[in-house]
Amino acid sequence: MQDQHKRKRWLDNMIEAAKHETTAMPWARGARRAAFIAKRKETLGVAA
């Protein structure tokens, strides 16, 4: 079992890393994704 000091340090590091995380969430990419899909449909000749 890990000692408490190492566990706390690990947990503090994980919390700090999570604060700086910049993962794109699905709802934040709507306009970009819609533009990509429209371009792909245009290329394939599929009616929207």
C-alpha cells in the first residue's frame, strides 16, 4: 500500500493536470464538425 504522502502528492498532481486539460468536448465542436460534414457530402455529391 502506498504511504499517504505519495498518495497525496499523486492526487495533487492529477488535480493540477486536470485544471489545465483542454480536451474538446463534443458539444464544443459543433460548427467545425458541421462544416466538415457539409464539405464531405458536397464532395460525394450527396444531397443534404
